[in-house]
Amino acid sequence: MNMLEIIENKRDGKALSQAEIRYFVEQYTAGVIPDYQASALLMAIYFQGMDRAETVQLTMAMAESGDMLDLSDITDYAIDKHSSGGVGDKTTLIVLPLVASFGVPIAKMSGRGLGFGGGTLDKLESISGYDVNLSDADFRRIARETGIVLAGQSQSLAPADGALYVLRDVTGTVASLPLIASSIMSKKLAAGTSGIVLDVKTGCGAYMKTLDEARALATAMVRIGVDAGRNMVALLSDMNQPLGVAVGNALEVAEAVRTLQGEGPRHIHDHCVEVAAQMLRLAGRGARWADLAVTHGEVDRALRSGKAFEFFRRMIAAHGGDLRQIDDLSLLPKARLRHDVPARESGHVAAVHADKVGWASLALGAGRKTKEDAIDHAVGIEAHVKVGDAIATGDPVMTIHANDDGRLAAAMAWLEEAVEISAEPVAPLPLFHGVIDGAGN
Ligand code: URA
């Protein structure tokens, strides 16, 4: 096999063979293929794209570059979810205990955030003592004993993706559909899951700004999963405004707890009910939870009855987290300064720009610009209004939680532009823009 020939084939628009793709992934991960040749191939893929078979083969080669988790000692059907990320997205914290409360074992590895807001692990680390770095033995033990485990991703999972992602980041080749889809799906396939619900966001606060882009990414990922023998569904969800009210790590944990107690904001409650019902539908494999409308009712009851919250408590305790902070939310990290941003005029909310709220949270220190940045768990924003709400001059539209005057001023500059008000009534935004099932429809 010759790397120069592989680059030239892709440059000239030819489909790569399985052998060529495997050679590239294995030899790059082994350090044999130099960065300059790998970069040239990535750029050729960026411009020429990949067909369905190539994308699946790239995904499988990256998944198999490290350990392939086998969860069969925990469950005969592992269910997982993946969110393409967004502002105020605490869905994982709510949906996993919710699904586990139906007796469906959850053994999930999650990531840290880069850019707006923290990732799931950063949010969990707002709780003192919560240990995300589990050994394989502890990961399995907690899953078996409590029915739910939520830890950091093992370094040995899809190492080829880790290496290629770093290179993509510095060669302008991140924004390629087959490369994004294979990157995300390689980690999911290596994590031992049988069914995956994808929550693909679209809008100004999402990676995919337009619905067409989100649909294309969701379709590509669903096809990869189906071709790899997994059950798949993708939800196309709105990320033009923040998800729920809270944006920032400890604030989002508090909102997740309230939602798990059936007292969350309607927006995040309804979003999580849909994601959980879709996960249960896959896990039920036609024998249970096949009727989504009925499952919505069951899921809603699991939130309101405290059953889902009980599983969240179990998970926190099993990871060494301080349950007192969950039972008394005032004990979670708290910022020193609080500042309300008032509405400048009366009318109807026409936009709550999720991207601007995201940049404000980053300015406060709730997210990280580089992997090395430290996160301030206490800071963040509460976005009190949603598109379509009626408001009066002076009503607080946002509350900023800050630990530093300079950062507070920087966040205010972003947030002053974040809310648009119209004199005319405005229709609320939908939570979801569509569903793509395993048939790719
Ligand atoms: N997230 C990933 O894991 N990979 C990408 O390429 C983009 C987002």
C-alpha cells in the first residue's frame, strides 16, 4: 500500500477501498504515516467527500483502532445517546437516570466541553467528590450494582479519532461531513452500544447552523450506525435559543435536579421526555415502549413521582459525590456576584440568541477556549425568557452569575444583544424539527 497513491486517488475524486482506508488509519495511529501526508488526505476528503461505504469503513477502522467495549456482562442491549452539543444542554444528566429508572441499564462514557459551556463531565464535577475517572472494573461494578454509571471516556477508545481530530483542528478540516460523522460514530461504536439516540442540534447555538446541514449530518450518522448493525434514531432539535433556563455547570446541575423532581422548566422537561421515550423505544425492541405517546406519559410520571431522581441520587453516591448538595441545591458552588439584565422595552420575545448566551457564559469562565483552561463551576447565566413570551420594560430577561467584575462586564456586553423584542406577537419555536429513523427517513 502506498500513501501517496491513496492521497492522489482521493484528490482525483475516486472512492477509497476498505484496504486503503484501513491502511491509512492503522499506519497513522502507529505513527508511520507523517502528519503532512495525513493532512493532505484529510483536505482531499474535505473537498471530494466520501460515499456511504467509505464513511462506514473509516468509522469502523477508527472504532477498531483501540478497545471495543463489551458490555454483555452488564446488559444484553446497551442503549446510549449522543448530543451534538448546545447552550444549556443538560439533557444527559436528566435522561440517563430517567431511562435507568425503567430498569434499562445505563453504562455511558461522556466527554468534556470545548467552547460554550462545559461538557457533561464538567457539569458533574460541580458536585464535590464526583469521580469521573473510573477503572474499567469500577465502571462495570457501578453499572451492575446501581443500574447506572456515567464516567469519562477511556483513552483507549478510538485513539485514531483522537489523533486525527487534533490534526483536523489545525488543518481547517474539521467541518467535513464524513469526517464529523465518522469521528462521532467511531466513539459510539467502540463504546459497546446496541442502540443509539442522536440529538442533533440546529440553529445559531449549534455546530450545524441550518436544518439542511443538521439533517445531512444526522442522516450520515444514522446510516453509519445501521450499516454497523446498530439500531438508530436521530432527533433534529432546535438550538436557536438556550435549552431550558440555566447555562453554566452548577446552575445546570440544579436545573437537572429540579427537572428530575418533576419541577423543571417546561422546555427542558418536554425535550427530555422525548429523548427518553426514544431511548426506551429502542431498548424495548418492539416488545415494550413501542407507542411513543404512551411512553411519554410513563416518562412524565417517572419524573413527577421521584423515581428518576432516586436513580440520579444513586449514581451520584456511587461515584463518590456529595449527596447533601443534591438534596439542598443551595450547597452547590455559588458565584459571588448576581446581576439582572432588564428588558429595554415591552413586547414579545422574537429571539434569544443562543450563540450570544454561549459566548457570555464562556466570557464568565463556565466553558473553556482550550483544553487546558480551568472551568469555574459556579458562574453562568439564567435565561428567563423564550421566543414568543410577552414581556414588559424592566422585566429581568437574564440573570448573570459571576465571580469577577471584568468578566461580568464582558458577559453583559454579549447579553445586551442577545434578546430581540417585537411589538407584534411571535410564535414560539418548536423543540424538534424532525426525526430520522433507522431507515434513514
Ligand atoms: N465532535 C466530534 O467528536 N468530532 C467531530 O469531528 C466534531 C464534533
